[in-house]
Amino acid sequence: MRRPLTLLGMSDGFCESVLGEGRLDRLREVTELLDDEPLSSFEGERAQQLLAQAEVLVGHWGCPTLTAEALELAPHLQAFIYAGGTVKWQVTDAVWDRGILVTSAAAANAVPVAEFTLATIIFAAKSAFSFAALERDRSLAVPLPLDRMGLVGRRIGLVGASHVGRLVIGLLSRHSVQVAIADPYLSDSEAARLGVRHMDLDELCSWCDVLSLHAPDIESTRRMIGPTQLALLRDGVTVINTARGALIDTAALVAELRTGRIAAVLDVTDPEPLPEDSELRHLPNVFLTPHIAGAVGSELVRLADLAIDEVARYAAGEPARYPVRREDLDRIA
């Protein structure tokens, strides 16, 4: 196995959390690392010297964008291995035009999101968030669908057969629930193979007890959960968003939540972060978390391991496990 010249790109301070616990040493086993200190900018003499040599760039959050100007400084770059989820903020048309291999660790980042989603579905089915709000203030008006409490037999509606959506299906298969999914790219036969029902979005909203979003933020999905879809939800439904805030029409959601008819668990919002005076911060039937469903803390090692595996495969002349292609961008996060 040859050892390609490799460069790191990410925000200052991330290297230890991502490539600690011996992972930097593992990366050295399959590459010749040009510098242990990542680039957080492609400007300056040091960046120019390193880019001029690099064949592989291993990136993480905060990696500078690979613009045409940056690529002019990196004439030998053949692979961008991203130890994070979406590559849309790092990759430009110039990357595809150069034929550079791009891979993503989105599959590894999907694992904690799916686990977080399962936890929130279980809590939602038990009305745990509403009961917790009532324990804090007995005067609150929060939805308590006592006739539909408990997980057994609950109807779980998923939007998007993404990495996360499919993992959630697998996790839910261990529980006595009904699962249906809305995704225009999913065939009925594939849904059947996954063991779920396939519905259009409006039908799913009318059917479910919990609605969980796992679609990418693309033109066709922005505000896909709007006034019509929210009105279709039955009383007591919980909307869970661990995907992207832009999938929901925020104003329509707030209007529906004000009635107390439904509840929401929001790990992502639009805008993000929310303004301090946002009504979503104060409604008793809303449970907010600050975009923590994805990999954090100890979970970052999964992203690093996947990225290092992709580098090893590249060095060995093997195909990438999780390549990203230009034509994928309209369908992925």
C-alpha cells in the first residue's frame, strides 16, 4: 500500500477531539501526514506550501471551502475525505470539474441522530415532555393524549428514507409500533423490503401519532411541513425535527403550537439559533435542544474512523464506501 501525502483541514481545536485516542497515529499508518496541525484557512505561506504537496485532504467541521482559487494551490489533490456530514459547504463545482474523489462520514453521523430520534419517539409516545412541563408548572395547558399514550401500537411517521431514516426504521423494528414513510424517491417495493408502509406526505401527516423528519434541506423540501400538513395532524401528535430547520414553516408551526393541539421536539430550527425572544423558547409544548442530535463528544470517533477507513481504501486503490457525487447533491443533506 502506498502512503499518499495527506493534509488536514478543520477549525482550530478540533483535531484532538476528532483524531485523538490514537487515531492520528492510525492515519499516519496509511498516509504520509504533511503536518499534524490542520489548516483552518487556505491563506498564507504555510497553507500554500502544504496545499502544493497534498494528494489527500482529510476535512472536518470548519474545513475551508475548496474553491477554484484554493484548488489552483493544490495541483496534486485527488481526494477530499470529509469526516463530517454534508459536504455542501466545503465542495464547489471546481471540485467536480477536477474529478476529485469526495467522500462523507454522513453514515457515521447518522447513528447518533437515529439514537436520539428513537429516544425522543419513546418519550413523545409517553407524553414525557408534556408531563415534565406540568411538573414545572401545574397551570400550563399542554397536550396530554391519554387515550393514545404508550409506545405499543403507536403510528410513527417518518419523512425521508435517508441514512438516518433507515437507521430509525431498524431501531423501531424492535418495538411494537407501526411505521410508515414518505419519500418521493422510495419505491413501494423498497418500502416493503424495509418493512414499512409507503405514503405520500399528506396521508402520512393524517395517519401518524409521531411525525419525525429525516429529509435533506434542498429546494423541494424547504417548508414541506407547512400550514396544510400541520392542520392534518391529529390532536396530540408530536413533531420531531432532527434534520434541518428549514423543512418546517416556522410561522405555521408556532401558530399551530399556540393552540396546544400538538407538541414539538426541535433539535434544529429556522433560523438557527433562534432569537432570544422566539415564541418557540417559551411555549410549554415545545422541547428544544441546540443541534446536539448529531455526533458530539465521544461520538466523533465514529466519523474519524470512517474517514480513516476511506483514506486507507484510497491508498490501497480500492473504491470508496461512501462517495459523494455531483448528481447526489439535490437529494442529500
